[in-house]
Amino acid sequence: MSKFDEANTVQAAVVDRLSQSDLGWQFVAADQLDRHLDEVLIESEVAGALKRLNPLIAQEPGRVEEIFPKLRAVILSVVNDGLVASNQKLMSWLRGTETHKFVGVDDYEPIRLIDYTDPRANSLVVSSEVTYRAGTETRRYDVVLWVNGIPIVVGETKTPISFSVSWLDGAIDIHNAYEVKTPGFFVPNVLSFATEGKEFRYGAIRQPPETWLPWSRTTDELAPPGLSSVLRAVELLLAPEMLLDIIRTYTLYSTRSTSHGAKTIKVIPRYPQVEAVEAIVERVKDPAKKKGLIWHHQGSGKTLLMAFAAARLRQTLELDAPTILIVLDRLDLIEQVASEFSSVGLAGMKVAKTRDELSRMLSEDTRGIIVTTIFRFADAGLLNERSNIVVMVDEAHRTQEGRLAADMREALPNAKFIGLTGTPISTKERNTWETFGDPDDPEGVLNAYPFERSIADGATLPVHVETRLVDFQIDSYALDQAFDELVEEERLDEEEQGLLVREASRIETIMRNPTRIEAVCSDIVSHYREKIAPLGLKAQVVAASRELCVAYFEAISSLLRDGEEATVVMTCAKDDPAEWSAFDRERDAEIKVRNRFLDPDDPLCFLIVTAKLLTGFDAPVEGVMYLDKPLRAHTLFQAITRTNRRWTNPATGQEKLHGLIVDYVGLGNELAKALAMRDTGAKKALPADTDELITVLAEQIGVCASRFEGVSRDGSGFEQLVGAQEKLRDPEAKAGFAEEFLRVQGLFEFLWPATRLRPVEDDYRWLAKIYKSVYSPDISNKLLWIRLGAKTEELIAEHLSDVTVSDTGLEEVAVDAEIIEAMEQLGLFPAVSAGGSSAPPSAAEVMATLESRLAAKLSGGKAHAVYESLAERLEELRRSKVGEARASVEFLKRLLEIARELVEAERHEAEGTLDAMPVLPDPHIGALSQILKEYAPPDTPVIVERVVEDIDAIVRPVKGSGWQTSQPGDREVRRQLRATLNRHGLPAVGELYDRAYAYIREHY
């Protein structure tokens, strides 16, 4: 019988795929390589490349001996400088940016080791079982790729037939053993990979194994683990062209401050970043195109994407030294992005901090990279007409539909505009597709990296939502009596009474109640200490207003212990209360606060916000967001993804497995909409005859303005208003003006910010001021609330008691790739339409879709028991009546479970295996029960159901978290499984354990 091991299965398959003609690697056995075991380089191959690629060496081949000592010195420097620093030095040699002055030659010459113009002209060798000896340490690497005798890739393959071995074991071997014990061999390393024949992961030197990622294409289907998906990754990532691109463009070194000093890490790309960059370059090179939309999920690395794109654009000779603008929408992001760009070594970067600086840079034809904000373009006028200016707009769904965006486009009329966003918007007023999307791109998107793929790849984490119920009691009778007394005392009429009741019942009024604040903050601190702090993670608290931020700060701070701190980050104004001044920080001080929060060793563990840092703040150490503010749509989506960044505790090595949202306001329904929004975008094109509409608008403005003939606009503002209002003294004239102006307003706002509106803009703005002056809002209601609102709130506070915060008893909703895929297959996320935006599905629509699909399965004769079971569960869910906050999340969770199982049932039906699917409320319980009955020792005196429930209880909380790829997570699941079997008197080793663990690993 043939023996299955890593060498004759996975390793053989990888080497065979690399050796095929389309990839171009030539296999040379390790013992046939022209090298000694203690040599990193194949020096004969390196010498050949030096002679081919460098004319001065070709003239005198002996000059190679002047280069080898320098290369050897860099490799030896790893002993003193460390692996990353030495790798960075050698990467400069590989890129051809190092120079040398040969003996007898006057000038320094660049030295080329690799031919980038024709990658296949290089010597491309793949070897297996390569041995390297460093002093007393000897290691053997499964797969090595050599370019011109330089080992740029090391691969570790593992057996595909062991449940206990995975790619992670291979990655740990490279990271913990090979790089540490034999670092010299990794000084030239571009990347390493690991695979067990099911999954493929790659990483840079010193990159923690748990953060290694897969390689694919965004257009490929999310394939199940298997050798075919591994070989697909091999052919895409390990193609010579891709590896040389990674060396030249996609390798950066980022220096970051830590509590232990500066630390440099090597950064290599993710596949969606490479795809997006190449798409951007092709778009910029196309003279017929002027814009493009990059839609990548929040947290998937858009800042690095821009850095890679800037580097690639500057390397593109056809663009003739372009100017690249990175345009941000917040002042506080300038330092953050500029710092990240500087940390990765992008040369020639400038920061335009003022309008004058930006105008000077562009008018003086500055080349290179300029980082600025959109606010610097206000009324800038024409700055530069060059066509090789590329504007990359970060968070392109914000601030790109108004006057500033129009000013930017007028300043750079021939520039190419690339919008990057994780949450594009499609509304009547704001449409990211219209602003940046090209109609010839599929669905208006140049490149997309969706939510579910990002989570499936491990680039971002799933987000779990935990609902907390905030309950309270109101003494209605006593409150009514007190309110009647207030009405009598103040002599309020019915309308005024109604206003106070409406204002007092607003959610903000209830949230300001001191008893509620105390209860919620106490729950936040308790929850944080119990679930979050032990992991070394930090918390963000989102309050409904700035006033509540300060109140929460005081309440939380009073509960903190030594080594725990909280602060508020918010915008302050001159007339704010004096006690808020502690949070009125200059920009540098605010940056220090952010950096303290990012440092896992700093005691600042609670960041309290209401708007600032709610979006656009990248903090991997943030493990939880306590959400006590009603949010909607894109703001909600961006907020909840603050917690989805990957992070590993540097002290313990423990991974963050998911982000957590603790919901105090009942956001379940809004969450469903926010998740669906990724598909709600639609291209909303203006009509083709916009010129005609602008003509109509000009005519309408003329008609409207004719009412004010004789009113001079040269006088003071007061004189103009008095003159205009005199023309509208007659009620009919006033009503006619209102009708005409509202027609004008609709046309203007529809066409804005078209540049052809400029000739009529001043007239429109003047008419708008006149309209506002004669149709001022009624302020009497505001005055009444100002006078009596505090009294009303005080009455409520006096009669509100027993505020409690409790767990709902519901499991968290895990927003993972499997759920999203099931929803898409059922058509529950609206498709992107070409003609207009589509709203997210309501709960009723989701229910109707499932009912319709099941009705079709139940019609026409005897239906299968699986579909009958699903239909019964759906009907039970439809009839259920629970409280609103509880229902919002519970309904969503249970509906998603039914949707997922319906998709699975339809797949089994298509494959002819529906009869094998268990007819149970939870198929996992059924499968584990079957395993227990089949493999438990005979006459085992245990209750099967109880054992299975215990097993399910220990693994369900980590379902979908990716624990299988985490060594600590995998170890803990194994330990808990053994403990459960032991507790029930069952064997914790052998076939029962192996079968149960294999099922859990596959399905949980």
C-alpha cells in the first residue's frame, strides 16, 4: 500500500505545479544545487546574473568579487542588526537601488541582481528538502524558490491526512524555529508559505503565524478547503511576475512606536490590495477614463492600498512623473495617514497643511505625493491643468457631493479621481457611484473586496453583537399628578402640554436620566472586567451626545480601579460648560490620547465618544464597542466595524477572535439594514440632457428674481432684506414667491455640484436668504421647552426607579461569511440595479422570501421532512411575540439560522443527499449524537443528549471565530472536549474523541 506523507502528497503537488511551463520554475534537486550547506546564496548563479545585467561587470567579469563581500556582509549583519533590518538592506540590493564604485571607475553604478523587464529571463529554480547549516544548527526546508541563486521564498508543507496538523503548524515552524535558529537564510526572503494541502497561507519574516493570510482573486469563488484551492494560490502568488512585483512595489517597512521603543516590521500585500492597485494604474493610463471607485470592506487595509498605489504610479514611466494627491476628509487624519506613509518609507511625500501650501505646491507643479484634506480646496480656483495628476480620495462616501468637491474638480480639471470607500452611499442627496463610479465598470465599481470575502480570508474578523436590556419602572400615577400640578402652575394649554409630553418622551430625555446613566456605566465596567480586560483588549463607549459623554466619563471613572483609566474625545466649543474644558484638546494632545489607547500597555482602556473617532479610527486593540446611541445606515456599519481588526496580545500571544458590539439601544433591525447596505448601491446617473435642465433653472431663477426688481444688492444685508420683504407684503405675492423658489430649489439641489451652475449660484443663494427671512421657523416651541424642559425631566427622574441592565439571555449574533453567503443565495440582499437605488430588505421581506421558498418545496405531493421541519420553525418564529429590544436581535439571529439551513437543504437536494440531512432543530446536535452512539464503548451508562448538549455548549460560543487557525483556540477546544468526555466517564482518546473533534473542527 502506498504511504501518504507530506513529501509525496502536498510537497510533490506544489513542486509539480511550480515546475509546469506556464509558471516557469525549473526543478533542481537539493543535492544538485551548486552550493555548500552553509551558504545562503548559490554564488555561481548570482555571478551569472551580475554579468548578464551589469555592463561594467560584463566587460570585466572579475568585478563580481567586489560585489560578493557586500552581499555576504548584509547576510552576516543579521547577527547584530536583527532579521528585519538585514532583510530591508538586502531588499535594496534586490530592487537595484544600491550602487557601487568599481576599482578604476570614476562614478558609482547601480547594481542589478534581477531582470524586472523580463522576469522569465532570470534563473528560476525550485528545490525541495533544502538543507542549511548555521554553526551548530541545521534545518531542512521543504520548498525553496531561487531567483538568480537567491532564496526568495521558503515553503513548509505538512501531511494532509492528520486531523491534528494544519498549515499553522508549518507557519509556526518557520516563525519560531527556522527564522530564529537559522536567520541568515531568511535575509533575502520575500515571503514564506505553509500548507497541509487543504489551506494555503503566506507571511513576511517575523509576521506572527496567526496573522498569515490566503492568496486568491476577488473574482474567484470562495472555494472550500482542498488541494485545488492550494494549487490555485500557488499559481497566483508564486508566479515569477508576482514575486518580482512584490519585491519592487509591494514590500514596505513600517516603523511603529511601542512602549518598548521603535519597532520595524515588514509589510507585504494582500491580494485585493494588489488587484486594486493594478486596476488603478490601468485606469490612470487610460486617456478616455477620468474616475474609478474602489470598494473594499472596512478594516481591509485601504491606507496601505493607497501607499502601494502611490509607489506603483510613480514607477510607471508612461505617466511621466505624476503628482499623487491623497485627499482626506478630516484634519485629524492628516497626521495619521502622513505618519503611516512616512513609516513605510515612501520618498518624496509632502503634507499640505494650509490652503496656501496646497495652492503653492500645485501651481508650482510639484511632483510626488501630497497629503491634504478636501477643505484646502475651498475657493482655490484653477491650480493645475496637467492630466497626470491622480487624486485618491479616502472615505469617498463623505464630503464628495458638495461645494468643496466641486472646488477640487475645478482646481484640477484634467486629473484622474479615484474614490476609496468601505461604505458607498446611494441616496437622493449623496451618491458615491455617481461621483466616482464609471458607467462602463461592472456595477460602477473598478475593484471590490466585499465583506464576506474579507472575513473568510481572515483579513478582518467577524463582529458579534450582544444585546443588553435596560429596564426601568415609572410611577405613572404619581408622575401624572405632578405633571398636572405643573400644568396648573404654568397655565399651559393643550398644545403646550402636548409639546412637553412629546419632548419628554424622546429617547434622549430618558438616556439623560442619572439613574439610567449609573446603571449602564456600572454594567459597562463589570462586563469589561469580566470579558474584555482578561484578553488585554480595550473598549470604546459611544454615548448619544457630548453631554452624555461627560456624564458617562464621570460615572465610569468613579468605578475604575488603579491601572484603569477613561477619557473623552469630542469636539468642544467656546460656549460649552467649563467642566468640559478638560476634553478641549489641541490636535497634538489628541494624537497622544489616541496613541495611548493604541498601546496595550497603557492604562487608558475606555475611550468615550459620540461622533469623533466613531469612524475612521483604526485601533486593532479595541475589542468591544459599548453602543448606547441610536445609529443608522452607513454610520452604524462603519461604527461596528471599528472592532473587526485583527490583533494578537504581544504579551500572551492570544488572538482576538472577533469584534464585539454590546448594544444598549436595540439595534437589531438597523444592523440587518446596515449589513445589507453593501449591496444597496446603484448608479444614479443624471439625465443626459442636464444642459437643458440648467437652462430651465436659469429661466426659473430669472422669473423668481423678477419679483424683486428695484431692490439693490449693493447695500447692507439689512437694507436688502427690508427691500425684498416689502415686495412680499401681499400674502398672494408671498405665496407665489414660495412656490417659485421651491421649484428653483429642487432643480438646483438636483443638479448641484455641476460646474455650470456657477453663473446662477449667487442669484440662487440670494433668493434662498430671502426665502428663509420670510419663512422663519416657529421658535415658540423651543422657547417653551427651554423654559420648562428641565422641570419636566426632573419630574420624570423623580418618578423613575429600579433601572436595571441585564443580559438578554440570547447568544451573540455572529456576522460571518457563512451567514452573508446564505443570505445572498436566498436573494435576501438586494442586487445592485443599473437604474436606481434599492432599499435594504425589511424583516417582513426576509420572512416572505423564506416562506415563498419553503412553500414551493411543500407543494405538489408529499414534501420532504427536512423542509417540513424548517417550515414549522419559520411559522413558530413568525408567531413569536417578544419585547422590541430583545426581538430585534433574536429575530435576526433565528431568521439567519433558518436561512442558512434552507440553503444547506437545497444543496443536499441538488446533490441527491437530502435524506442524509438530520430533521432536527439543530443539525449539529443530531450529528454529534450519532457519533456518540456509534463510537462510545458498549453499555456506556450515559445520557447521550446530556453529553451532546455539554459539548455543544463549550464549542458554540467560538463558532465562526476562526479558532481552528489559532493555536490557543484549537488547544482550548481540544482541552474542553476531553474534559467533557472525562466528566461523563467516556474515553478522551481514541476514535470517539477523534471523530467528535473532526466534526467540531469542520462544522463549528
